[in-house]
Amino acid sequence: MTKQKLGRIVMLGVLLLTALLFVRYFRQHPEYWHKLSQVSPWVVVWVILLNVVMLGVLVFLSDITIRMAGYKIDQKENFILTAYSTLANFFGPLQSGPGVRLAYLKSKHKVRLRDYIIATLIGLGLFAFYSAFFLLVGTRPLWQAVLGALVAGGISYAVVRVFMNREKKSSNSHLQLTGKLLAAMMIGTFVQVFIMVIWYYLELRAINPHIHFSQAMSYTGAANFSLYVSITPSAAGIREAFLLFSQRLHHVSTGDIAAANIIDRGAYVIFLGLLFVIVMAMHAKEKIRVPSKTVVKDAADE
């Protein structure tokens, strides 16, 4: 309970500090607020549509992850679970989405948590691999981008192997790391990252028409790594910090980062509002019941 309270305090503190810094920055640089006022509403519409496409990709990746864990659930149920966890990830404390999926799959389908966690770690590793490549390939020589991706991939592989080697009862495992599923995970994760490149590019170009696609690639890679240490809804404040620290790679100005992130947050909140209406219309709350107590601890016993 103490850790949970501390986590909420830190999360609220980061959100408050981020809001204050945004207000201060725009007061000192009103020209960026003027730029925001000139942004076409169609930019927001396109970003929302890209979020819709992204939701479809996340549903696909969720299905592959569950299959890797040796199980299969109905597509409608998978969509509701993905949508519900997306909402929980934003509104819940400390990125609650993965915990929602773990608890639900454990309680409803008896999915073995260790298998599901390993499958999830593989997906996160691929996400890091592609993000590292995009981070460097936009503004650095190709060999550096490949090297960076290999380093990220190597670290991710080591993490997965360490977790797999802790297996005590391999006979109980349902893990299905087939070539077909791994290829599907690789393709789906690449599409996920590339969609993010496109929507960040749209947001940046809406603020500064001189932004190049290569900058958006590097910008996306930096933004993606913030998700690994996110303690706030949608990595608010954390993402901006990562983008500021990596300016020497993507060369996007502080003002463009701040303005583009306001567009991004606004469009995402609208998207989540629409998603919430759909989820409620599908009676998701009755279909996706998650136990109040965490079940991650059970993974150690499996």
C-alpha cells in the first residue's frame, strides 16, 4: 500500500510539474501558441484515425501474444480486452493496461502467467529493436542504426532468456514460439512503430512544415523508449523529457516538441472518449471482470 501511495504521489507530481512547465513555456513563447491556433482540425482527425488503425494492430498483437502463451480467445473478447486495457493504461495508475490483461487472462482462461509474460517480453523486445533502429537511422549512418538495433535486441533477448531459465516446471509450459507466430509478431510490431512515425510526422509538420520524415523517425524512436519507464498516463512528462534529451538526434526544437505533444494528447483524449463509448455500448464491464487483487505473484509459483 505504501508503494502504491508513493507511486500515485510521484505520478501526480510529474503530471503537475509537466503542466506547469507547459504553461510557463507557452507564456514565454506565445508564437507557438499562435502556431497551435492555426493548426487545421483535419490534423486532429487524421491522428484520431491513425489511433483507430493502431487499435486494430494492438488487437492483432494481443491475439499473437495469447497464442504464443498457448491459448486462443474469441476475437470480440480480444477486442474488448484490448480496448479496456488501453483505457486502463491511460486512466489507471502506473500503466495499468498490462496488469489488466494479465489478471483477466489468468482468472478467466487460466492462462499460465509465466508463458504470457515471456510472450509479452518478446513483443517488448521487438518494440525496442525497431525503436532503436528508427531512433538512429533518421539522422545517423546506417551502420550505427543497425548496431543500435542489435544492442537493443541483444539486451531484450538476454532478458527473455533469463526469465525463461527461471522456469521450474517446463512440463507445465504451453509456450508456442513457432516461426509463424514469431514472424507475425515481428511484422505486427514493425507496423505498430511505423504508424507511430506517420502520426508524429503529421503532428510535427502541422507545427513546422520544414520537419523532415527522417526527423520524425528519430523522434518516434526517442518517444517510444519513454514507455519503458512511464509512470504517468500516456507517459505525460516522461515522453517530453526523453524527446528533449535526444534533441541532438532528431533536431526538433523544444517549441515544436511542446506544441506537437499538445496536439497528440488532445487527439488521444478524444480517441479514448470515443473508445470508452464503444466499450460501454458493448457492455465490456460485465464481460471483462478483473479480480481486485493482483495475480502476478502467481507467476512465480508456476
